[in-house]
Amino acid sequence: MLRRKALRKIFITTLTAFIILVISVFPVKFNEKTLNTSLEVEYLTGLGTNTIYLLNKDNLLVKTKIFLDSKDKIEQVRTILDNLKIKDSSNFLGGLYATIPSNVVVNNITYNDNIITVDFSEEFNSISKNKEKAIISSIVYSIMDLKEINGVKILVEGNPLESYPKSKEALPEILTKDIGINEKSNITSRNNITKVVVYYLEDIDNNRYYVPVTKYLNDDREKINIIIDELTTSYIYETNLMSFLNSNLKLENKEEKENVMFLNFNNLLLDHDDKVLEEVKYALAYSVFENYDVNSVVFMVDNNVVDQVNVNDEN
């Protein structure tokens, strides 16, 4: 019996080592929807995932996932930055591209008081003007999606990055998602300016990805109403971006209670199988999480709960 248990333990350990070797040697294709990982292997190896933001062909940052093989925050950030860095070929996953130039070196990473500080080499100051916002947003948003991270400091050769390198637009000392991502402005007045992040979808190589867009609008309505209006309109500013919300979908009422947002819709939230489409559910949930300090979104139709998404759920 003991011999059988020992052999089984050796077999599992060997299998795990073999799988790790295969993952490291051969490229693994995955997307926002499916990671195709074995839960047993993930438990045995300690593998986890985290969101990173890569560029599509239109220079929009797209939400996707990578594997993390450490629970140490500094090592996790190192892995994130390595995956954001352009290698010999800038193509990362079919149709998605890394952001940080290949000549930029990470000098040091520190983690104190829930703040990550990254010190880059002097080449960081030479990033192009038309990519600087995308590069910095990809770094900040990717790191901020780690648990317990409250902000990111960027240094260049030990000196704080006080502005975008080329445009010289000022940056705060501690960067958060407040800097925006894929920014679009539709402002006609200095009054009633609202910033809202809306998640759309894009089809890339037959895989669907979520694309956050920070919009600046002259609109003083509740943000959730703006989100739904943006996702149900027939006009989307980029022809390659999509929304699956029915144009006649209506939010009847909403309530925030104990870090949960309850959204009560008319019956057009449901598909022909009386379910909420994944693309509808996550586009709304991701948009809510970016704009409200809540941990869950509960979807209701005619005051009946039909679905729920938690902030740590993976799609």
C-alpha cells in the first residue's frame, strides 16, 4: 500500500513537472474567455492568472490574461512587465501586441504599503509620443489588476516620472486607473464633464476580447445610465468594437447595498433561452467595476435575480 502511494506521488510530481516543461517550451494560446487549464495542475503548480492589456492593430488596449507562477507581488509584477515587453517579434497572441519597447530595462521593482514602484532605464524617456499614453496605461492597468495593489509609481533611473515623456502632460506621483485607458473625448463645454469607462467587445482571430474605453462627456447623469446608453446605441465610435446589448434594453432601477450593485432590467436583458449572454453580462459588469466601488453585480429582470458577477470572477 505504501509502495503504491509512493509511486502515485512520484507519478503526479513527474506529470506536473512535464506539464510545466511543455508550457514553458511551447506557446500556449488563450484568450479572455477560456484558459483551458487543469484545476489539479493549477493547484499543484501554484499557477494563477492575471489581466494584462495589450495593443490591437488599431492601437487600442485590449484585456487579456497571462499565467502567473508566483504569489510574490514583486515576481508577479516582473512577469507582467516581461509579458508587456516587445520581444524579437512584437506579435504576442494572434493580433495582440506588446507595448514596452525592447530596449527598455526594468532596473528595480519594490513593493511597500500596497504601492508598486518600478524603476525603468533611461530608454523609457524615449518612448514615442503616439504610444506613450498606451504604454503607461498598459503598465498601470495591468499591475493594478493584481489584488491589494493601490497604486503604481514609475521611476526612470531613480527619478520620479512627473509627466509623459514627450507630451509633457503632468502625471501624479502615484498612478492609478484614474489616468484612463483608450481615451475618447466628446466635450463641447467645460461644464458637467463626466469620465466613464465602458467595456466593448472585439473579435480578433475568432476570439472575443474586452476593450475598455475611457470617455469624457458633457453628461451629468448617473454613470450606470451612461454605460447602458453607450452600449445600447447603434453608433460605436470604432467600427471594429461591438456591443451585444439589445438597443431597447431598459434599466428600470438600480440599488447599491453592502458593496453589491443590483441592476433591474426589462426582459430584453435575456436571450431566447432566458439567460444573460456572457458578452452582455461581462461588458456590463466590467464597466460597473471600473466606475463603482462594488464587489458584485447582481442582474435582475422584473425584480427577479437572473445572474451575478463577482469582481474576481474570470470570463
